[in-house]
Amino acid sequence: MNRLFPALCLMLMFAPALAGDRQPLLIPGKTALYQRVLSIPEARLVDQPGDSQGMPVTPFSAFYVYERRQQGGQEWLLLGTDRHGGLSGWLPARDSIAWNQGLTVEFRDPANHDRVLMFRDRASLEALAKTGADENYRKLYEQAVKGELPADSPVIAIQPAGHIDIRKDFYLVPILDFADTWLGSEQARMLKIASVPLETRRPEPVDAGADDYTAGLVFVIDASLSMDEYIARTREAVMKIYDQLGDAGQLGKVNFGLVAFRDNAGAVPGLDYTAKTWVTLEEGRNPGAFLEKVNQLSAARVSSRDFREDAYAGLRQAIEGMKWQGHDARYIVLITDAGAREGDDPLSTTGLGTEAIRQLAQDNGIAIFVLHLKTPAKMADHAAAEAQYQELSDFPGIGSLYYGVPTGDVAEFGAVLDSLAGQISAQVAQGVKKPEAESPVVKNNPRLAELRGKVEKLGYALRMQYLQQRKGGSLPRVFDAWMLDRDIRDPARSVVEVRVLLTRDQLSDLHDVLQQVLRTAEEGLLSPQTFLDELKSLAATISRNPEELGRTTATTAGEGNSLVDMGFIGDYIEGLPYTGEVMSLSLEDWQSWPVRRQVEFLRRLEEKITYYRALHDNTDLWISLDKGPVSGDSVFPLPLDMLP
């Protein structure tokens, strides 16, 4: 596959060098942020400017800039891997790209909005933002889609038609500059980005007739008291699909797995287990193996502590415990009649809340469906559970994949499950009969019709993503292009997701530092002002330079050494186009909050700590830029929303 890795960027540094040490160059106009660059593919470090022989550099290696020198008509950079004078060698400036922000963007699936246009200069984009989706925009968009842009067009590229999943086909699009603008009444940002190809050779085209597209579908089912009839109906639905796959000669195209969960077995030993894998995806290739395993599953014979269950233990088991590799489309169907224990619940065994579990699933490329059985026995829990599961099942660009079954009606549950599983199978396996769109259960059920429409869109998006990868799809080769971060036709819709590139070691440091800050706050050793300063220092450091994690807060480096204490927080925040919850929080806000809201804020941070540990331990998600085994230097593009 031809992968174009948009190139990278200047990560910024804090902290004064020791007296007598040689210091990197400061960013012009800054007092605490050093110039940094990253190497592009095929870059080589040499001993002296002008040398032709040198050592190859791993693409996207980060360096400090210690000196700039003109030699032989080009600029050379003296680089070092640290800020304490450890020099590495010289590199032609053309083999590096400066990154003014520590942030990158991921393009969202364009299935439900216009593909992103990339403009030659800021002025052209700004003019278009003022006029909106007028005739001029429509003309430019049509030309870009057809590949017929004239030489003098302000548009120089367009986002590919297929979605490129950053988790499967890793790329980075650094933000080099930004400017605020308005799209109607919606505030938007114009982003200056850059990209270079990682590989310049395009592979031979793949035979379009060869179709190895496969799906994994794991049921995560509530096995608490009185769930036997739903377990039996799930088994029936899967066996129907096996029959259809077998008739079409497509067994193995859709593999089924099953995880059962109850509640915290430590609190109620009679429950036997909290979460347990009954059928793996490998076992689920075979109908006989699936049936044999599922026939051993039955509902609990004792009650849980209350009306909630540890559903997120089951989801985590399915996300992390299944071998999803080799499955191009990945689905989980959660079946439950109760709300889930959030991460701050004393009986939660995961410590993960709704946002963290959803993000963990999306990190692994998994869509979560929820079939919520609104049985009379759990009536008091249904409103809160519905809101929880609507958020959990929200898939980018598609919407919430949630279906509430009134009164827990087994017949309606079965019809919905048949429709969902059958529709997914038909999208994947050739020759499998598609569920009748005009059957009575669909025709008389607008909510099911709506869900089917979302399944259709989701399946199409995943299939197009797969085909795009097989065709060698890639991001356009763009240098210093300008783009909007919102859909010009629908300004409320974001077309990119902002991420921060972290190494595995940096994420581990983030986990440890944040845990220490919170522990110190909970022990009452930090005042409200100090606590907020510590978090802001930490958040700014992550955005600007994750390498400084563990050395920038008073709790880790000694009193008076945080960015805030040393007066450098302004440098760190200035110029960042995106800031998280912590950076926008003031002491006045904190003190005006009731205790309950403060506690909720702290719990969100605690939940993120648990998410960091889960992400760190999932080695399948980490990318080694040198193509070696996963190590502390392997990277992951962390969503900005998951930063403290």
C-alpha cells in the first residue's frame, strides 16, 4: 500500500538549560520554547555541512535546533536529541519540517459531509469562508472531485473519497499555523497544514475482483438474573446467520464471538464471574463450536447488588480480549436491561466510564451497538441508562447506534437482532440474503428503520475504507495548504479530529504524573490555585512537548518548578489553536462550582488515568515508526479530548 505520511512538525520545549551548557535556539519572540524539527523520510545526519555520506534517520525523529548555517547554497541545521548540548549531527533544512504546534489532525470519514478542500493560501480560504457554500464553492468542489482543477485554481488538493483510518494506515497532518474565522454564526478555524510522502513508490494495483473483506461481530450480553430468554434468542439469531452464510458458501466471512457479564463478583460471590469470554472470534468461525459454547451459558441464579451491572467489564473484555486482527469491519452488540457502572462507581471493576470505553473501542476500530431492554423490573434505571448508552454507541459521522426495546419485548428484540446481524452479514458476505426492508417489523417500526439506515451508512463507510486501502489510497501530497476544520455546508459539523502524538513512554509518564497530582490534591496538600496551576502546567506541556512530562510540575520537580510558577505558561498556551477542559478553567470557575461538580471533574481525570493504562497495555494499537517491535518509542495519536 502506498502510504503518504503527512510530515511533521516543531515540538516545543520548556525549561532553562544548566549554566554553561550549549542551548538550542529559541523560537523567535519566545523566552522558554526552543526550536525543534522532525526528519522526513530518507533524511541522513552528517558530521559537517556539505558532507554527502551520513547515517539514515528514522522518519519523524524529533531534534532540537542548535545552529543554522548556510553552506553550498542551502541551509543546514545542527541538531541534538536533547536540550542539554547532546549533539547528533547536521541535516539539510530541506530534509526537515518545523512544527509550530504539538497537534495533528485526523480527517473524519467524508461519507456524510463534503470532502475537505485544501487551498493554496489563507486569503483564498478566508474569502470562501465569508461567502459560504455559494456557486463558486460548488464549482471548485466539483472540479476537485473530478480531478479537473485548473492551474490557477486556489484549490490544490482534496481529501480522498475513501476514509483513511489513522489506526490502520498511520499518518500525521501537522498544524503549522491557524486563524479563527466564522462560517455564518459558527466559529471555525483555518488550519495551515503540511504533508510529505513516506513512500514515493506506488505499489502495483490490486485485483479489484479479489474480495477478502471480513467482519467480526461480538455479542456482549448481560447474563444476570432473568436474562435466559434473551440469551436463547441471541443464540437463535446467530444460528440463522450461520445457515445463511453456509447456504451462500461464505462461512468465515463473518465471525461471531460472545462475552457475558454480570456484576462485581467480588461483591456478590454467587455471581461466579464479572465478565467471561464464552466464544472467541476464532472459535466463532465454526457454527458447531459456537453452539456448543453458547449452550453452556445461562443467566445468574442470584441477584446483583442493585439495578446496575458492570457492563463495561464485558465491553473491555470484548475490546481487549478478542483477537480482532484480520477483521476489516468490527462490531460489538451490547445486550442488557440495566445501566452500566461508571468508572467512579465503587463496584466498577474497570474504573472506566462511558467516554473512555467508547474511545477505547474507537481506538480499536470497533463500532458499538446497544440493544437496551427496557424491562419493567429495571424501570427506575431506564432513563439514565438510555442517555448513557446513546453516548456510548455514538459513532463518528454516523450517530448513535442505540435501540431501546420497550418492556423488553422478546419478539421485538429478536426481530431487531435478526435485522441487525443479517444486515451486517449481507454487507460483508456475497450471496447472503439481505433482510427484507419492507417486512412488517420494519415497515411499522420507524425506529428500526432509522437504525437500519445507520447500519447501511456504517457498512458502506467501512467497505469504502477497505477498498480505498486495497487500491493504495492515500492522503494528497500537500505542502503548506490551508483548510477549514468544519464543513462549509454544515458549519456545526467538524471534519477533522485533533490529536496529539505521544510515545508509549510519554503516555506512561502522563499516567504516573497525573495520578500523583490527583493523589496530592486528594490528600489536601495542594490549594485550589496550586492544583489548577499544576493541571494547566501538565496540559500545556503535553500539547507542546510530551518529553517534559514528569519534569514540569511542582509535585514531581519540586516546589516552584512548574510552568505556571516560572511564568512560562503564557508561552506554552500562546499560539495553540485548541485547548482542553483544563486550560480554559479559571480559579473563579473552580471556586464557584459546587462540591459535587468539583468531584465530578476529579472523577473525569481519574477515569482518564485508567484509560491511559488500558491504552498503554494494548500493544496492537501502537505504531513503531522504525517498523520494529512495539517499544517505549512507539507512537499513538491520542485524541485531544482524552488529554487532561
